[in-house]
Amino acid sequence: MTDYGTWVYAVTAGAGTVPAGLAGVGGTRLRSVSNEGLVAVVSAVDLAEYGEEPLRRNLEDLDWLEATARAHHSVIDAVAQDGPTVPMQLATLYRSDERVAAMLGDKHEDFRAVLDRIRARVEWGVKIYLSAGEGEPAPAGGEGEPAGAGDGGNEGGGASRPGAAYLRRRRSELSAREQAHTAAAASAEEVHAELTALSVEARVHKPQHAQLTGRSEPMIFNGTYLVGEERTSEFTSAVDELAARHGGVRVELTGPWPPYSFTFPAEEEAEMGSVHR
Amino acid sequence: MTPEPGTGPPARAGYSQPATGSPAPQPAASPPGGRAAVRHQRVALVDLLDRVLASGVVVTGDVTLSIAEIDLVTISLRALVSSVREADLLPGLSGEGRDR
């Protein structure tokens, strides 16, 4: 006999309809559970695959994790098209629909508060990378310095003291790189300050690992912004304008997202490095 | 993933694009439905994992309290994410750093 749990995707207020033509994780059928005027979008999942122990194993399988995360997000995103939606973290599981209903009953005031905070607002992500090529030393001029970082070909004056020439080159490389990083950090601060001014709330996340971004340039900033929908044009134009102004960095915008990063109040996020107005 | 057909006005493309320095065409008050039209662009996995694993309402383990306390699965997903990422970086490394 199969044991099932109830996987929860999102909580919203309203009629309790589920998105049409969309399946949940593992192709499961979406349903809704209602209580106290709130609606949880759910599906029944086989605990042989989604129970605690199997989940631990499956979450380590990046293919399984990716498929599951995308399915989970697709449901949240579809629900969010129809109104303020509180996204649930991946793998929010209950023993039964009745337990979900009880949870909605217990927590309905908290959910209402979140729904009010996110109503007519969307999340944008802004990531900033050091630009490729920034931090390279300028081609050497004068003083017989070898150009670039060649390995000892035709340096002219540098050939007689290769060690000293090497050290000069390294210092110049390091100082160029430091300068580039310092300038990039200053750019990121300015971008963040200007975007925060256009936002209801802003949160700073850790930069992503290079191996996951697939980029060679380091990511120096990873921020999220909760912006009123009526300011969408203003915000996205500001991002474009800031990107043009700060040529030493590359600015990437993602969104609009359902408000994943803003579902609990900023005070509780203090240790996560949030910035808010 | 097959996108839902959109009925809203065309909106700024998908989920991810570099800021080009030129103003983006954008309808004045883009309603939530407007996004449906162009959600064909694939969300980057790393951006997605940042959100579904570390954000949202339920946060278990040693981070902050949640609105909804789950009663079936209590994995510290934040630690698990680290181990998943480490596994991606260093083949053979698994199961370290996880806690309940």
C-alpha cells in the first residue's frame, strides 16, 4: 500500500482554483485545500520518493533536484499570475490535506500579513559581475618594461634583471586588479542604493559560486528587490541606466519573480544580511 | 517546460537578461498576467535554487522561523544545498555538513 504526503506549493487567498494544464512535482495532480479564506495549492506525493529519507537522497541528485525545483516553481509562478501568492520552500510536506487545512487555520493571520505585504509587488534579482578584462594591467610603457605578461621574450631593459622585472609586473597586475575590485565594489554599492530607493524592500544574498554560474568573472553582488508593479518600467530602466553608467561591471537583471525572498519580515532576516528601508 | 500561452501584453523578456544600457520597452502598469506572454525564457537553475531552497515561507534548521511548520519532513535544506553544491564542485563529496 502506498503512503502519500501532501506537498504544498503556495498559499493564496481566493477561489481555490488551481492552474489548468499544469502538473506538480513528479507529474502529480494539483489540488487545493482551503481554510479561513486561504487556499493552499497542493499535490499528493508518494513517500517512497518524497519521504524524509528518500528526499535526502534525491535532493543530492542534481537532475532530480532540478526537475523538482522547476516543477515546484512553475506551479508557484502560475498561481502568482492570479494574485498575491506566498511561495512555499521546496519540500514543504504534510501528512495529509487535513493537516494542511489545520495549518492554514493556525497561521491564517500570518499568511494574511504576508499577502498584504506582497500585494501588487514583484521581486527582481540583480547580480553584478566584475567585467571580463577588468583588472588587467595596462600595457607597459617606458622604463623598458616588458609589455603584458610574456615569459621573457624581448623585454629590452628588463632582460638584464628578470626577477625585478617580474616583481614590477606582478605588483602592477595586483594593483590593477585591486583597483578594479575596489571600483567594482563601489559600483555595486551605488547600484544597490539607487535600486533600493525604488523598492519597497531590498535584500542582499551571498554571491553565487562561480562553478554554478558558469562564469569566469567573479560575482560581486547578488541582490533582490521588492518593487511595486506600477514602478516596473522605472525600475528596469534604472537598471539599464546604471549598467551603462558603470562600465567596469556587468549588471544582470532577473525577474519578475514571485516574492520568494520577501515572505518573512526583514527584522527576522537580520542575520542573513538584509538591507531594507 | 512548455509555457502556458499568454494573453497579456508583451512584457520585458523572461527571467534573465543583461542590462544593455538602452531603455527596455515596457507597458506602463504591467499586470501579473503580462508575464505569461514571455515566460518562455528558461530560468537559470542557480537563480531558481537560490529562491526555492533558501527562501520561501518554510525555513528549517538553524535559520529563521517559518509561518508554516511542516510536520512531515524536517530537513535543513540550507545545509543540504551546501552539500549539493559541494557535490557539484567536488565529485565524491556528499553527506557532509548536513544536519536536521
